[in-house]
Amino acid sequence: MASPRLDLPESDVLVIGSGPNGLSAAIMMAKAGCSVTVLEARETIGGGARSAELTLPGFVHDVFSAVHPLAAASPFFSGLPLRTYGLEWIHSPAPLAHPLDDGSAVMLERSVDETAKSLGRDGDCYHDLFAPLVKKWSPLSAGFLHPLALPADPIAMARFGWRALRAATSVANFFSGERAQALFAGMAAHSALPLDKSPSAAFGIVLELAGHSVGWPIPRGGAQQITNALASYLESLGGRIFTAMPVESVDQLPSFRALLADITPRQLLAIAGHRLPRRYRQKLEKYRYGPGAFKMDWALDRPIPWKSPDCWRAATVHVGGTLDEIAVSERLPWQNSVSKKPFVLLAQPSLFDETRTPPGQHTAWAYCHVPNGYRGDVAENIENQIERFAPGFRKSILQRSVLNPAQLEAANPNLVGGDVNGGAATLGQLFFRPTIATYATPVPKLYLCSASTPPGGGVHGMCGYGAARMALKKI
């Protein structure tokens, strides 16, 4: 039976999905003078940028994304008056901490010099690697986030690319000491790739550069505030947003001049597969998703009791130990296994944002990588890792929330098998994703604008920006 036609106002542009990329695409089209309608399947807007009381009343948790270096770097976001619409960034004194078993922590400071100084004999190597790239942050970041455009500074981009397109272990081995190696391994693990595979180093270098250049901020009040600010700005331009409006087929939609879909290839096949040519369908069917995330949130009666007091200076903590340990942890999900000592990405926003909890109490957010679609339980493994570097952590827990990959996908269908990056960031899917056509599809007026398109995962809105620019040339 055909899905019923949706009763919608007439619009030039329809956007499916209200995540940061969908809203960015909608804003671009509205600024160009188009009438725009956004359709959100859930009752709450936000996609991967949502907040909710997942544990106890009064404890605000980020359901998906929590810390946003790429949002701070985004040329699209920086050009919008989002502060006017309620978005306020908070920067912790240090962007990141990485505790070690000796009770110390390696700190990513905003200053390259201060970070280098803390690394002992690796300081000069660290400075030589990152200082020249930090000086070129502006043209480089434009290249990271506009990957299909000609680089503004080809020499700087070539210097970056010579290292970035390597395996993370190769770059980590530029250093001789455990501290610098561990710091870089944790950065590169955000790629969800095995660290001995290229281009895992790219993620480590970009995130480290972002920490020095723009910081790793959190939004006051939670990730939902990013969405709310984008939505309010869109509405000020005349855009309309409808929630609880799932699209099961493009045949349900009224006529449009452009349709931009903030969905992954799997959802595109579901709603438009019958309109897609066979060869294009086959390419989408071969699109590869990466490891899933196993996510936990905690309501705490005190700050996490880290061995190293330096960890209280950072909103983000990488919990995983040495380069070798992190490399094992990130390789196993690709072998359909999990680590007993997983690399854990942890955020502690309430140390710096008092709006997240009742007075005197705290929240923490964390996840580790597991096989795509994994249905096992690694909650104890995650908590054991935190307890390793923060003895007494479990005693501070008032309530916990656990979301395995299947539950993450149920909460946001774009997280296929729990993949938070919209697809594996392998070399073949780094630039031209999901196909060489990127945002365009063979169906006239239909475009993809999700994290499955360039420049990929992260809250930055640039996938929506890129898709909208392409659509505007043809509308």
C-alpha cells in the first residue's frame, strides 16, 4: 500500500531531517530567497545535536554529540548570528586531558608552546609538527571543511596532507615518549579506524590543530542549544519546521524545486530506491558503515575523582592509556570483537556549565567503539577504565543511562549500527562519499546533505552548506 501523501504547505525547498546539516541546508536555501519547509520524523528537532534528561530529573545530558571543535571551526556557523539566538560556547581551561597510569595526565593546552613544554624530550618534535600548521589554520581549516574546493594555500595543504594521509601509528612514532604518543593516539581514535590504517592520522592532526586554534567548546545548556539556535534563525528567515513528520517515500511529498535529505545511503534507498537507477543503487548498497558506539551517561553526586587534578581543567578526557592499548581497542571492532580495556571518549560538561545539573551535582558522558550493530554490553568495561584513572568513580554514580548501537540507531536512524560518523572514514570514502557524485543523485532536484557526504561526520553544518550550494546552482 502506498504511503499517504503528506499535507504540507507549498514550498520551493523541502528538507528531510532537522540535524545541524539539514538546518544548515535549509538556512542556505532560505537566505537565497527560497521558501523552505523542514520535515523531522521525531517529535524533537536536532538529529545528532539533542539533549534530554536521560538519568534523573534536572540532569541534562547530550544524547549524541557533546563537544564541538568542528562547530567552532565551521565557516558556515561563524557567519551566522547564533549567539543572538541563544547559542553560547563555553571553553574549559584546557581543551583535553589524557590520564596515564602513573597518576599524571597529558594535557592538550590551547598554546602549542605550553603543550610542547609538557612533553619533555618530545617537545621540539611536537612544536615542529604542529606550530607551522597552527599558523596556517585558517586556510587549512577551510580545506578540511571544503574538501572538494581548491585549497587556499596549496603549500600548507600539501604539508598537512603529507602527514595526514598516513596511519596514526606512523605519525605517533615520530615521538619517542609515551606521553606524546598517547596524546596523538587518542586524537586519532576519533576516526573509528584502526590506527595502523590510513588516513587515521588526519583525524588526530585536525583535532589537535583545532584544540590549539579554536578550542574544544561545549554549548551552554547542552547540544540542543545548537539546534535551537539554528532553528530559530531559520524561522526568522521564514522557514518552517514540522516535527513528527516521517517520510516513508518521496512519493508522499508535494512538488518541489529542490529536496535536500539529511539521511544516510540506507535511508535514501528506503525512501527513493524505486526512483534510483540500478547502478547508483548498487553503489549505495556497497557504502560501508564504520564501528558503532556504545554510549553511557551518568548522574553523579560529585566530580569524577581523577588521580590527576589536571583532568578537572578539561571538559573532554581521553581514557585509554598508551598508544599500544588504544591501537588494540580501535582494531578489535573491525574484527567483530571488543576490548576489555576500551578507549573511552568522555565529557564532563557540568564542571564548566552549571545549567546541566542541580547545585553540587554533575554529569558525565562517554562512549567507546564496538562492532557495527553490536548488541552486547560493555558498560562494565567502560566503567572499569574510568575507575582505573579515577578510583572511587562508581561510588559517585546516582544513576546511569546506557545506549547500545541498536538503541542509538532507534533514537536516530542516521546512526546506522551505531556509527556516529555517517559512514566509515576509509581512504575510499574520505573525499567522495557516498559516491563520486557526492551531494547529487541521479534523481533531478534530489540531494543528500548528511554526514555521509563531504566533509563527513561532526557538528559543523558543512555537509548541508555544500549540498545547498550545489542545489542553488540548478534551482
